[in-house]
Amino acid sequence: TKPSLLVDFAALGNAMSKLIYKNENPRIALLSVGSEEGKGNALVKETTDLLNSTDLNFIGNIEPNDLPLGKAEVVLCDGFVGNVILKLTEGLGDAIVGHVKSVLGETEESEKLSKEIFERMNILEAFGGGPLLGVNGLAIVGHGASGVNAVANAIGTAKFVVETGLIGAQQAELDRIRAEVN
């Protein structure tokens, strides 16, 4: 992944956050090893310079431990790191639910709490998948472990993405941000 691609990801995420999640001015951050300016590898540093030349609401670096705290609506990283984060989150959700049940036992309260944790962390079932950003068209990517409900929800997600006009909005945002950077 090159810095220019991360800037493209920022433009795509900005458009998606505005249209899908109704964030008027999404905070955009780079995932890094430290939140301080100047921290990170060459990719992070070069991307920071490019993002600072745009009018996006770039707030700088964010650390992985900040992800669940909602410090940014759009967090940028390469696909490998992003997939690792997603899989860690899935496993963490399962581990927390297991821990709750082991501490509280199989009670009505532990079942209720476990269900709430699972629902908050399990976007797989809720959305069924997510739009593959940057494709000039619609592609919903689901999890290999998707069941019937997740597949049905993915169809609903695809319908919602089409109805919002996300693909056209993302192309317009890409064109705008690329013009600012170049």
C-alpha cells in the first residue's frame, strides 16, 4: 500500500461515513504505533503529509487501543493490518462472552449480558458484509463463516448502499481529494 492509496481510502471512507453513518465531518486517523505526530513507519509519515494537504478532517495518528473508544469514524491502514484487526475483534468478542459466562455462570443475567456483548461486536450477522470500497460498482464482502441470516442481511446491505448513492458519491470524493493532493 502506498501513501496515495491510503489517501484514496480516506476519501472513500469519508464519503461512506457521511452517507451511511450520517457523520457530517468524519474524523479520519491513521492507525500507528503511537498517537504523537512523527510516530510510525515511512508509510504513515508520508501519508500524514498528503492528508494534511487536503481539507479532510484528518486528526493524526490513532493507536489500536483507541479503536473501540470511537476517537475516529474513519481509521486508515493497509488491508493486511485491517484484516488482522477485524479477526482480533471477533476473537475478543468471543473471549469476553466466554469470560462473562465463566464468572457469572449460566444465569439469566449472564445470558442477557453475553447476548448484548455479542450483538455489539458481531457486525457479521447485523450487516452480513460490507461494501468493498473503491470498486466502480457494488460488491459486498461477507465472512466465510456467514450463515443464512448474514447472507440475507448482506442483500439488505447491498440494497441500502445502492439507495444511498454511495458509489457515485465515493467517485466524486475520490476525484475531489486527488485534485487537492495533485
